[in-house]
Amino acid sequence: MDRLLISVEAGLYIVAIVVALMLRFANLGYWPLLSAEVTEAWPAWSFLHGGRLESFNYSPLLFGVNLFNFMAFGASDAMARLLPALAGTVIVILPYLLRDRLGRCGAIAASLLLALSPSFVYFSRTVSGTVLVAASVLIFLVAAHRYVTTRQKGHIYLGGIALALGLMSAATIYTVLVAGLIFGGYLWLRNRRHLGDVELQQLQVAWQDLKAGKEWRAALGLGVALIVLISTVLLWHWSGLQATLNLLGRWLHNLTTPDGITRWSYYLRALLVYETLPLFVGLAGIVLALRRGAFLGIFATIWFIVALVLGSVAGTRPAELMPIIVLPLILLAAQAADALISTTPWVEIDSANVLFVIIFVVLSSFIYLQLTAFTVQGETAYLRLAVVSIGILLLSFAIFWYWAGTAQALPIAAATLLAILLATTIHSTMELNAYNARDPRELLAQQAVSIDLRHLRPFLIDLSERTSERERMPIMIERALHPLLSWYTRDFGPVRLVNAVPPAPQERVVITLAQGAAEGPAGFVGQRFRVWTTVETAHLGWGDWLKWYLHRFKIGTETSQQIEVWFRP
């Protein structure tokens, strides 16, 4: 029996890893880089080719790794996203190392949720350091937990490495550090009020051992050395240390500077749209954590609340904070799922109760079909049928509860509800990442770049083949389009940036912002491409958003900013 359980457990982890690999690496270079992605990818390419860095607002860890990737394998959209995709896959394995805290079933649930999470898949396919922060924090938690339970010195060094990598990854690390400080205050208060706390005593002993030894100094030195070596690209670029310091500045800037775009409810709406399963099950996990008082659950609760509150009250609300909000919810949801699985006597559930599951599935499917018909045709009769069906569903559950009893009704209802929430998670993952990653209606696609930009490079290659310059075809670009257009013209050259296009440019190609029916330079012919797309949704009602959620219908008024590619034959 133990062998069978181990085999099933290992098989589920393999499934989670395979799913994570497929979702993160399939067509990794398909979607064009977002403007925020280009600000991370362009500095590495520019520095590699002798360019001057225009700012230090980039992730030093991404910069260093991408610099070597571009040097070894060449620059591309997929190559720029390689490190986040790898980190997003590694993070799926890490709950296995916390299974004695999450529970064996809870650790598997956490791995599957991380593999399928719409937010984690999206940012694992994006040139962003936020998934690197999430992986670093989870590795640090693993190291801390292992040191407390085993006292092995190697985990001190692992924790130092994880902290150093997190500090070089993205500004979102400081949100987690604030949560850590508050958790430290909670431990201090708990120590004063609960002197006989066994878990707290174990932590205190580990803390005393850590302070008495010299390993923490060596780990601190190792972390500092890593920051210096990676930030400076092996002492090649000393100004890179400023980029690491700037991450704190960017975090403070986001906290205090209004962007005038996102509302305070942005992250709550994103959680409801994309992370329904971790949100609702994670809230149950918060209740469980407060009742049990276990450190991991308490820390995850504090982490989630701090990240959500700080993000919501901040002036600027970047989408890349989402994985930092979702990760503690997944840990909490895993503990709740483990409690449900481990405390429910599944073998004692009457097989006849499968009838309720069948009725529940049939009614749920009928409700979905009525909502679908309502959103497509707009007839209120379908909405009335859906409401009546929901009432019948609730009545059926009440009858089933009375007939079968609480011991059987609640586990079956919980498992059925989890299955529905899992279906919505998979739906959101595929819609966001496979079909609509550059649709401005998607909440995570801030400053959406049009898919049309994928056609720009083939168009320029075709133009270059008609000239004698080939890949050295000179290009002039309006400065307002930098660095996005500079990235997509990187294999041509020389490329010159100008504030205004002169009447008679010498370059073969001129790229400008399209403005109405304005004529280009004399002797040039033009071709337009959409670059940025926005949608006005302020006037939409809940019915429109339901239509979008179920079918991703193109609701709202869409506008786009185009560029004009002028070519001199």
C-alpha cells in the first residue's frame, strides 16, 4: 500500500511538472514583448553591443542572465523569457520540500495550483522578475524550515543565496520583506503571551544556534558577493549595483505615485477573474491557519494581507504584483485542501450519493448553457432559467444534506465545488495565456502591445532583401517609439533615433507614429502596423463582463495607436 501511495504521489508531481513545462514553454516567443518587457530585455542587448545604458530601472538578475543568453544563443523574444519560464517551472517542484508543513496531499495541491495558475503561467511567459522573486521567497522558506527542523548548516547558505537572488529580481521583493517584518513582530508578541508554545520554543532554539554559530556571517558574505558579481556581470559593469538599489526606489515610487489608470480594486478584480480557486479555498485556509496557529499558515496569511493592502492603496498598481499576492493564497489553499482530504473518511461515503454529484453536474452544466445563451442572444428568459436552476440546485443540496447527513454531504459538496473552481481556473489559464495574452481587456495585460507587431520584423526583412544593404539597411525611428521599436529593429542598422523626422531623411526606412492621413517624406511609401491597443470599458455593465468572461467577446470601444513604416524604394 505504501509503495502504491508513493507511486501515485510521484506520478502527480510528474503531472504537475509536465503541465508546467507545456504551459510555460509552448510557443514562448509567440506573443510580442510588452512595453514593460522591452525595458528589461533591451538594456542587456544594448549593453552587449556596446550601447550606453539609458537608465538603471531593470532587474539585475534578468539583465545578467539575458546578457549571457544573448551572447551564447542570440537575442529573441523567447530567449529573453527563458529565465522566468525556468523559474516558473522550478517553483512547481518546491512544495514537495514543504510537504511536512503543507501535508502530503496539500503539497501536491500546491504544485498543481502553481502549475495551472493563470497569473504564474502569464508571468512565467513574460520578461519580468516577479516570478524570480516568488521562487526565491519559496526557496528561502524551504531553507528556513529545513534549518529549524534539521539544523543542517547548508540551509543557512541556501537561505542567503535565495535572499540575494530575490533582492536582484524585482521591486516586489520589498512587499514580502514588509510582511516578514510584521511576522517578526507577531513572533515577538506570541513569545510574550505563550511561553509554553512548542513550535515557538523550537524556533527560539534554532535562532540561538544560528546566532551562536559563524555560518550566518558566511551566508551573509556569500549573499553580498552574489549581489556584487551578478549585478556587475562578473565585475564587468560596476554601475549595475545602482540597478539593485533602484529596485527599492521603484517600489517606493509605485507606493507613492498615482498612475491615474488603475483603481484600488484592481487586484481584487484580478483575483476574482483569474484566481478564483486559490482565493476561495485560500480564505478557508486563513481560517484554518488562525485556528491552528502554525507558523507557515500565519506567515502566509500576513503575507497575503500585506501584499493585497499595500498593492491596493499604492498609487501605481503594476500587474506583476499578482504572483506575490497569489503565492501565499496557494499555500493557504493547499493546507485547507490537505485538511479536507486527510480528515474526511472517503471510504465511508455511500456510493449511492454519487446521484447527487450527477444531479449537481447536470444542473451546473444547464446553468452554464443558459448563461451562455443569455450572453449571446440577450434574451432575459435564459437568465430567468439560470436563476431558477440555481434555486433548484440549492434546494437539491439541502435535501441531500438532510438525507445523507453532514458527514457525507459536506465532503461531496466541497469536492464538487473544488472541481468547478478548478474548471474555471483552467478556463482562465487558457484564455489568458493561449488565446488573449495581448488583449487589453485582460486585466494582467497592462499597456497591451498588439499582436500585429509580430509582422513587423518579417516585413523589414522583406524590405531589406530588396536593397543592397540587406541586414545593414539604415533605419530612422521616432524617439517616442524607443525602446520597443529599437528592440524589433535590433538586427538592422545603423538605427538612428530622432525627435522629429526631417523632410529628406537619408535612411532607407523611417518609422514614425501614425497621425491621421499625414504624408511621409518625399519619395517614400508607407505601411501601417498597430502597436498599442486600449479599450474603453467604463460604460459596460455586468452582463457585458459576463459575456467577456465566458466567451472573451470583444466588448468595449477599442482604439489603437499605429506606426507608419516609410520605405524609400
